[in-house]
Amino acid sequence: INGQTSMCVNSGYYNYTTETGMLNYVWIVSSGGVINYGSGTNQIQVSWIGAGPQTVSVNYANGGGCNAITPTILNVLVNPLPGQAGAITGASTVCAGDNDVPYFVAPIANAIAYVWALPPNTIITSGAGMNSITVNYDTNAVSGNVTIYGNNLCGNGTISPVFPVAVNPIPLAPIITNTGNLLSSNSPIGNQWYYEGILLAGDTSQTYFAPYNGYYWDVLTINGCSSDISNHIQIGRAHV
């Protein structure tokens, strides 16, 4: 039997031939193949619809009506597409500007490369082409979806379920003012007051009464994302 012995599943039509001039040709292909036409002749056309080891066999009779004792068998390997990509795991909520955010998917059957799609204004910093990556979100990154599919020499596998990622913006640094020892932020929410670099635990209101001399400032945290520090205000004499 002459014909191709290695191909990708569902990749087209393949011809198989044997000796001409014989009688009663009987072709048989294994369960991963379909004979499209040519049965009873010395040439058939086959579509390979199932991956894995397959076979093509033929027997025939000579002019005296005698068949071979056993048919000839040709072994064929039908290579698969990558399998279905599974669910992605990783951070579903991030801040614009976050770096080295990990994402992972279980190994995909028969994949030799992994193709990721990410929200706009992001970049893979490690693991490109693999099933585990880290991602940097630019400061202008926006919300979007993460997906992945496997790839091999036969093509692309089925894409994963969509993994939505919410990208929260970094708040602008607050502006603080004072009337005497009463400090005020221009933001009604998310405040955290500091004194001389020390976080003032529990002091998260829009206003804060400063009990000590020295420098005070504020940081906003909204949706888990923190701003730069505010301007500094000195209360009383300079802190020594």
C-alpha cells in the first residue's frame, strides 16, 4: 500500500493505492478513518476524523480468483489538535500599574504552545507561550478578559472559558488643607492619615485633628488601589 502515513486529524483527503490489475479489492480502514470513494478499485480516498494510531488494509484476488492469505496492512498515525483549555486562575481584580500578576491554566492535552489574550495595555513579562505567566498592567490598562488556547503543528485547540479582569484606576493624590490643627482632604472617601511617616491607624475620615507638631499627609485607597501621597502640611513648629 502506498500513501501518507502521518497527518493531522480532519486535515483533508488522502489517497492510498495498491497493485493494479487484480480482482475483488477489499479495503478496510480503522475506526478513525472514512473511505470517501474507491472501494473495489486499486485506489481509495480516505478522510481521517479520529486521532491516534490507525490502519489501512487491502486484499484482492488474482486472475485465478485466489485471495492472499492475509491482507496487507499499512500503519498510519493521525496527529491530534490540542485539547480544550480549562479554567484560568489568577487575580480577577487588579490596580492599573500592578506588576508581576500571575495567571495559570492546567496543561492542555497535546499542546506545544499556549496562546494568551489579555486586556488592553498589558504585557506578559514571563512565561510567554507557557501555561503559567506573569503580567504587568500599565497605568492606562483597562478592564477586559483573559483567555488561552493550545497550539501545535496541527492547529489551535478550543479556547478557554473567559476570565474577566477588573482593572481599577489609581486614585489621584489627595490635596489637603488645614484650618489651624484641623486637616481636611478634598476626597470624601478612602483617606488614610499619616504623621511623620507613621500610619495613623483608624484615622480614615475626610478630616483629622492634628494633636502634635510636625508634618502630616494623606493617602487615598479606593477599590484596593492606593494613590501617591498628598502634599505635606506642617502643624506648629518643625518636628525635630
